[in-house]
Amino acid sequence: KPLKDAYDPSHKGPIKKRSCTDIICCLIFLIFVLGLLAVGAYAYVWGDPKLLLYPMDSEGNLCGLGDKKGKENLFFFDLPQCARMGPAVFVNGCPTTQVCVSQCPTENFFALTPNFNSDSNRRKLICKDGTSVLDLVTNKSCAAYHLKSTAVLKRCVPDLGQLSTIVQAGVIAIGGEVVTDSEGKNVTEEETKDANKVISTFLQAKEYAEKIIDDIIKSWYLILAALIGCMLLSLLWILLMRWVAAFMVWLAVILFVGLFAGLTAVCFWMYYQTKDSGESFVVHMGFNMTFSKENFFLITGIIVGVIFLIVFLILLFLCQRIRIAIQLVVEGSKAIGNMVFTLIWPIFPFIMQLVILGLWMSIAVYLASIGRGQDLAQNNMTFENGTLNDAAIKQKAKDMFEEIPCDSNNNNTLSDICGVLKYGDADYTLYLQIFNLFMLFWLLNFAIALGQITLAGAFASYYWAFDKSKDIPSFPLLSSFWRAFRYHLGSLAFGAFIIAIVQIIRVFLEYLDAKLKGSENAVAKFFLKCLKCCFWCLEKFLRFLNKNAYILIAVYGKNFCISAKNAFSLILRNVVRVVVVDKVTDFVLFLSQLVIIGLVGTGSYFFFDGRIPYLADYTPTLNFYLVPIVIVILASYIVTSAFFSVYSMAVDTLFLCFLTDLENNDGTAEKPYFMSKGLMKVLGKKNKPPPAEKQD
């Protein structure tokens, strides 16, 4: 039904007398936030990020702590097994036995040689704790071999520099014997190098990172100056948009039409030139493919010509709507010019999002450290009444665990219980991590919603001011924020919750996709791809709908469901206008961002490359001159996105207000149009003068 039946026709802007909306959603949101704080408190009390820095052996012991004190390094029995796992090693871990050692091997050693039983060889074995010599290699209690290694991140990694001295025909040989693992497989040079590749990549990345950080330190003030210039340029561009928007759009339309018209003409001219010539194109793709030039240019000309004709007819049909879209872009520039502080507003939601991200990361790290193996005999133990160093309490705690007959060599239920008690097997932290991730999505979307509804209220105040020079209220941005905070937190939480649900489902689908990487089930893969596509589209649609719902909440003060329904209904009644305005706005903003980023990036390139003679003395000496240039370009994208997100919100808000204005008013003295004279001129409408003025 039309909006004039749903709303008060005497509407004169954002309603000031309003009530709280979606209170239940607000209460649920607060409960979940308190739950997140409780999870964070639990993680901070029981977790210790320092534990993540220590490697853990196969039994769950932390190297360098407790019983493993003095054994800071982790040794892999058969490192090539990690390479055989491929990328899955980062998810499932390396399947080979891992033990803590005081130092990494300093020589090459292979146990399965004729001299295996000698005492000297036995002393060189690296074994699991509590293992007798009889177990040895066959039970995988001792490493079948080890190579001269170095400690990297407290992990023993074979020294690649000495591999060439012990390689024979691609396999590793020690003492004339080909080295095999506990399963009898030859240990090859390639597998050993593959196993080291990740560590080598890390070391190389570490070296580059140090140089990049050095470049940033040397050029940070110049990067900051470039970003300030980008901000000023963005502000100037937005203020100038009222004069250049129409030129940019119509120039693009003319170039587009001209390009396709020219391509059509060229294709048919080439067809005429090659007709009956018998000439062909030959394409080499492992085998030769031949195309007739005559048919190629004819088919291409027909396709391009059809596209040109369709686009040309659409442009003729949509010409009026394109003019409306351009005028709305111009009005958006005027609105921002009257409320310049709206350009600063995105900083506050951005800070909120940074705080939320920081909170999520800290909780995630602390949760990840819960359950890491800890020795019972360490100096401090935590009890309900505080942290004590009392020796008697420590002894009682040890006695309690010693009552359980733990035997790590037995595969029985008691051994499993011991593993849980001793190593703190905390599977429940996975569910806490999922809750933490869900709250990240919910809070981030809430911050975005708060930013959008605040801007919507401010720009709606501009549109519904009959006389733009004096009817705009004082502090429109601050007033809009207060209305949103005072009355509509529940509605914002509701909208953010819906998107968060879709996002957590998308994360789960990505997890399933990773699990199915090596699967041969093509049907499951196809079905999963379809689901991922559907939920991606659903999220985009919900973001679009939520944005328009927030605009109507800011204007009319209704709850989320009613506002979303009215916004959707309004959009459906004007679907062609919505599509045209949306695409024209996107196009203008894309060109604007491209121009600004291009100018700033080009200027940075010429400066840091020393191509500006009179500024060469101010150019710092860098390891990679592209580092500050890339940072400037990326940061410029972020800065321009922040500025133009305000511009986009201005256009969207003014557009919905414009549609409401058309449906509610007719230009009479009782119901005058609130749109600008520019919009009325495009539509061929005008406000009728009052009867008294007619008599004059």
C-alpha cells in the first residue's frame, strides 16, 4: 500500500516524539554482551598467552616448563611426514611423534645400521620419556634417525646446507646406509626440503618484514602527510561533486555508447574486407585451432551490435531516471556541504570496530591457551580463594592426582582419564571460541548500523527542511545519534543479529569446503558451492534491506520489522528508480575514488622514487621504495571509502525521502513538495503558490 496510507501526510521530518523499539532484542543483546564479558573474564583468569609460545610434545607437555624444564626445543621423529600431509598439517598437526629435547641434534645419525646394538649408538637415540631400549624404533618410541639441526622458533629443523653431503641418488644416506623411517620408507632429500620449506619461508618473510618496518619508520611522517592530503582532496571532491557529477555520468554514457557503436562498425567493416578471402586465425593451444576471419568478424559484429542496441534502448527508456539519479548525487553533495561534520562521523564507528576486533582477538588468544599442558608441581596453583604458595596445599593436590594409577604405556580408560586431568583437555573452549566469533560479527554489524542510522537521521533533517537555509535543525548529527541511542538500540541489535547469523553460517560453510578439499564427492562439492553462493547473495540483500530499514527508523521511529517491511514495499514500488540510482551512485563514487587514489598514488610514486628534482633532498633512503607507496594507496582507499560511505548514505537517505515526498505530497499549499528545486525541475513539478498569492 502507498506510504500516504501508512504514515502521517503532515510529516515534516524525523519524528521527535517516539518510543523505544524492539526492547526485547535490546535486552537479549545486553545479555549476550554480558556473556561475552564473562567468557573474556574466564579466559583472562585461566588462560596465559605465553603458553602459546612454548612448543608441545606428543604427550601434551610444554617444552621448557615443569618436568620439561631445561628441554626447550621440540624434536620431530620423522619431519618428512609433515610434508606428506600437505596444507592439512596446519589444521590436523604433524602426525609424527614429537619430544622435548635440551638441544637439537648436532650430528647425523641412523639407528638401523649393523652397529645398532653398540652402546654409543644407543646413547645417541632420541626417545620418548620412560622408554626402555627394547621398545626402540619398532614401537616408534625412539627416532629411527636424526639429522644435524638448528633451533627455529624452538623447533629442531634439519640444516639444509649440509644435506648435499649426505644425499645419494635423491635419498639420504648416513654411514653408507640409506636412511629409512620407522615404517621402512626411504627419507628423500625432496621430502626433507619440503618439510623445511615453511620454516624457510618464515625466516625469509621475517627478514623482509624487518626491512619493511625499517622503511615505515623512516617514512611514517611522509605517509601521514600523504593521507592528510588525501582527506583534504576527498573533502574538496565531495564539495565539487554538485558541479562535476552530471558531467562524469553523461561522459561515461556517451563513451560507452560510442565504444560499442565503434566496435560494431569496425567488426562489420573488417567482415566486408575479409569476405570471400578465405583468411583464417590460427590459435596454438597444444594443438592448432583455425577460425575463419569472415565468420569471426561477422559473429562478433552481431553480438556487439545487439549489446549496443539493447543498451541504447535502455538508456533512452531510463534517461529521465538517470537525470533524477544525477540530481540526487548533486543534492547529496549539497547536504554534506551544509553538515560538514558528517564527514568526521565515520571515525567513531571505525574506532568502535577496532575496539571490538581487539577484544575478540585478545579473548580468542587467551581461550586458545586454556588447556595447554601444565605441570602440577609448579610454584603457584590457583584456588577459589586466591593464588597460594603453600607447600602443604601443593602436596595435597599432587597426592590427589597420584591416587589415579596413570600409566602412559597402557591404552585403557584410566590412561584417558589421566590425559584429561594432567593435560587439561578443554574441548569446551571450541564452543566458547564459536560464541566469541559470533559476538564479533554481531558487534561489528551493530557498530555499522549505529553509524548508518545516525547519518540517515542527519540527512533526513536536511531533506525535510522546507527552507534549506534556515529550517535545518541545530546539531542534526548529534540529535540523530541521541535518538538512535535513546530509542533504537534494540532495532539496531535486531538487524545486526540477522546478518551475524548469516555470516556465522558462511564461516561454517567455508569450514566444510576446506574439509571437502580432498574429497571425490562431486555432488557434495557442487551443493556446497551453491549454498555458499546463496548465502553470499542473502547477506548482500540483507545489508541492502537493513540499510534502508535504518533510514526509515531514523525518520519515523518505528521498530525494525515494520521499517524493513515499509522499506521493502517502497523499493518494490520504485524498483527501476532504485536500481538506476544505486548503479549511478556506485559508478560516480567508483570514478571519484579512482581519481583520488590515482592522484595520491602517482604523487607518492614520483616523490619516493626521487623523480621530483626540487623535493629529492627530502626523499628518504629506503630498502623498498614501493613500501610507502603501497601503504599510501591502501590507506587512501580506506580514507576515501570512509568519506564516500557518508556520501553514499546521503544519497540513499535523500532518495527514500524523495520517494516518500512524491507519494505523500502533491505540490499544493496544504501538501507542498520538500524536494529541492533541481529535483522538481527534473520531474517537471513545482509547488503551487498559496491562494493569497494567486489573487495578487
